[in-house]
Amino acid sequence: MRIIFVPEAKIEYLRNAWYAAAWSDEVGRTPLSRTFLDQPVVMFREEDGAPVALADRCPHRFAPLSKGKLVENAIECPYHGLRFGSDGSCVHNYHGPVPKAATVQAFPLMERHGVAWIWMGDAAQASEDKLPDFGSFDTDPRFAVVRGYLPVSGNYQLPVDNLLDLTHAQFLHPALGNPDSSDNSTFSMKSEGSTVWAKYFFKGESVTPFTRMIWESKSETCDRWAHMRWDAPSNLYLEVGVTECGASSDEALMIPSYHFLTPETAKTSHYFWLNARNVRIDDKTLDEIFWKGVDSAFRHEDEPMIALVQERMGDADFDDLRPIFLTTDRAAGRARQILTQFINAERVGTPPTSDRQREVASGNGAGLTEKANV
Ligand code: FES
Ligand SMILES: [Fe+2]
């Protein structure tokens, strides 16, 4: 008998949450247009550096404001010149009085550790204390950092599935995994509140080409762990450590990384990634090699597979396709389950307080039924 979880409603977007919108240095005095949760958004900075996010559609004849220009702290529409300030209200009309009804939606946009986070839901619920905090490897002197951005041709939950199930590395990533990884690995899952951990250990494995690229040891084998943490709705942190076989983790080569997925449309997503390392941190040549290695794995191995999966799924709902559930899907399955509960709670208007999220995530909340699939 197989136990499967059946969500009460199809997965949509969780709106009252912070999503990664851009690297901070992408947001400047040139308008930047991106679509989040099916809504086009324009981002820019005021003259004092404050970040702004507005709906990227003029309320007059619906031109994209992002094609316009910044005039002091306002953005000027490229079609007939209406200007909008950071709160979305019209502040200038070349051709007459400022129309009071001319407003565009303004979205909270806050920064932490080099990431600009956007809140696409009820602005009154957006607060700094809810901002994701994944630590600051970008300013930690023990680490060298590379980072990137990748558009993904798949629903944002597909790359989340991919990241929580690292067994795919054995097949998809010749440099990151080993052909015999499954012989030496163990997997466990931990779920706590709105956080899920997928923990992999690879004991005495052959040193992978990727590890060889940065590890200073000459050993042929090593112990490696990869602990992936997911936080709702779609932000992940991966801690990878490598040691000599049986050695203490204090001496490990550490390769921590962020993976922030943001829905763009139902079938496309934004992928912001950051990879750090605690060896040869001043080696700029290695920075480049490291960046190419990571970018290439995501761009040429993960993303094309996710795009093919999305193509095969078409418009079908994930659960309606009744995917086979493997032991190693426990983390991805739990993350989907928690997110569905949050979305359902948001739909019925339950305040998304942290207490409520804990209650829902622990299984005490409404929105989920269990069904035995015999
Ligand atoms: S469409 Fe923007 S001012 Fe007319
Ligand atoms: Fe991958």
C-alpha cells in the first residue's frame, strides 16, 4: 500500500511571501523589467538609492513603464509622458492636471545580503522580520563567492524538486556526481515548521571532477555531505562539505550555496544562485573556473531537463499526473505539501503568522487530506 497526499486545491502562488527579485546591483538608475507571479514589474532606485518596484504597465494606455526613463525619483512613461513616483501615484502630466486615478501598484522591495526581495501580496503584511536570511557569504572573509542568474523554462517547483532530490546528479551531472554514488550514499529528510532538510552523505566516494577542481588534497577518495534546506515558498540553501575519509568536519572543504527560485509565469521561473568556497579564496582564475563549472551544470544539464519535464507535463497539474513517489522524494514531497497548505491557508484568508505556519506545517492545519493508494 502506498500513502499519497492529495492537496485540496491546485497549487497556485503564495503571494504573501518574499521572493528574490534581483541581485542588488542589478537594480539601479536604469529601469529593470521582470515578471513575477505573472505580473510585469519594473524596478529602479531613487536618487538616494532606495529600491522601488512598480507594476510595469501604465494605467493610461498600458505602455511598459520600463521602456521609459527616470526623472529624479519618478519613472516617465515612454508613450505620453505621465510620471509615477515610488508609491505608484502619478506625479506629473505634461498635458494637464495630474489625474488622481492614475496609479500603478507599488510592491515592497527590500534588500538583504545583496539580494533584492519583492513582496507580491498584501503590502501591509510585508515586514523586514520576514525577510529570508541565508547568511552573508558575500561579505564573509573566509569565503570566495561566485553567483549567477538563469531563466528556467519550467514552473518554479520543478527546479525546487530538482534541488531537493540530488540523486539526479549521478545521471545528469558527470562532474558533480559519481556513476556509483548510490552505492555509497545515505539519505534522510527532516521537516520543521516551514523548513525541510534533505540530507545526503557520500561515504568513501571517488573524488568527483568538481571536487577535484577546488580541493587541495591529492586523495582519490573522500567523505562528502550535501545538506539541502528548503524554506517556503522556494528558497534553498545547500551546505556541501568534503573531508578526507573519516576526518573531522572541522577540516572540511566547504562549498555552501544559495538557490532562490521565483515564479515568473506558470511555466517559467527565475533562478538566482550563489556558490561559495573556503579554499584559494584569492584565486581569481579559480573564481572563473568555479563560476563556469556551476553555471554550466545548471544551464546545460539541469535547466534543459527541467524544460523537457515541463514540456512533457504540458498544462497538467503535477498531482493530477500521479507521480511515482520514491523514498528520495520525501523532502520534495514534504516541501510541496507544506507549500500547498500555505497557499490554501492564504486563499481562505488565514493570517500567515509564523505561529499559524508552524501549526499548518506540523500537520495540524486545514488543507490536506491523506489517501491510501492501494
Ligand atoms: S500610456 Fe503611459 S502616458 Fe499614455
Ligand atoms: Fe542538478
